Amino acid sequence: MTNITIFLGPPGAGKGTQAEKLSETFKLPHISTGVMLRDHVENETELGLIAKDILNKGNLVSDDLVTAMLIERIGKPDCDNGAILDGFPRTIAQAESLEIDDLKIKNVILFEVNEEELVKRMLDRGREDDTEESIKVRFEVYKKETAPLVDYYSNKGVLNSVNAFGEIDDIFNEISKFMKL
Ligand code: AMP
């Protein structure tokens, strides 16, 4: 049984930073579908060629493609004891595709934030897909496609919220408490 922890929250909320730290401390792989997709784009794989424009515009890659990529990754032996998912699921359909035997959604951490502050942070970060236009699209997509996952996981009794605007170490400590539950 693979115990899954999901980091849920809008773009720029610090999910990647925290996932990186927690992955080291709890010896669990950090799986970021955004990083995996950017690797595909860089390596000009078949998936990368399909995903490139979608990423640059801030839209979502299709559920089927991302889910296949993720399920294959979770099947690797380093995930036997669990994994931290950062950026997946992003739609209800993706969440449903995780409802399979051998996977247990142990914990969903919701990063709570203030949108204005986030946009500022993202423009500072300066990633290639962080243009003002694509940031706007990504927030719209988040609200429409991903925010419904808050109720979805809350109803399952696995949702824990953290205030994502504190100090990195305070947020880390807060999440660590939930990881030990
Ligand atoms: P991120 O690094 O998590 O912000 O993801 C960067 C981009 O990758 C997103 O804006 C989407 O275009 C794409 N992406 C990442 N994860 C997913 C996912 N679960 N479903 C669809 N698209 C995704």
C-alpha cells in the first residue's frame, strides 16, 4: 500500500519548496507533475511536444496524459513507502483516477494564500511560463478546475490547511505535524 500525501493550493503557494524539504526529512519521493512535464518539454519527447504550448499558456495538459505519466511514476519501487504529490491531482477526474487499490490518500495539505501576494511572488520567481498573462490563466484554471478538490477531500476527512504566508520553517513544522498523523 502506497501512502500518498497531496499538496494542494494555487500556483506560487510554495508547494514545491515545502515538498522538497519534507521529501528529505521524511525520505519520500517528491513527485511534481510540473517538473516532469517541463523535463518532457526540454527533452522534446512526444509528450513534451504536445505539452509545450499548453504549459506556456498556463492551461492544463489533458487528464489522460498527465494521469498516465503520474501512475507510471508512482509504480516505481521508490514509491513503495509513499510519495508526496505536488501539482497532482488538479481536476476531479484526476483525483478519481487516484482512487485505486494499493493507493491510500493519507493526507491532503491545503496551502492557503492571498492571491495578490502570490502574483507578486510568481513574477519575482521569473520562470519561463510565469508571464502576467499565463499567471492570470493559471489562477482562473485553479479556481475552476482545482479548487473543487478542497471540498472533495474535505468530505473524505483527509484535508488539513496551513497558512502558506508564514516563514518557510514555520510552514514546514506545521506540515510535519500532519505528516506524522
Ligand atoms: P506547476 O509546476 O505545478 O505549476 O505546473 C506547471 C504547468 O504544468 C501547469 O501550468 C500545467 O500546464 C502543467 N501541469 C502540471 N501538473 C498538471 C496536472 N496535474 N494536470 C494538468 N496539467 C498539469
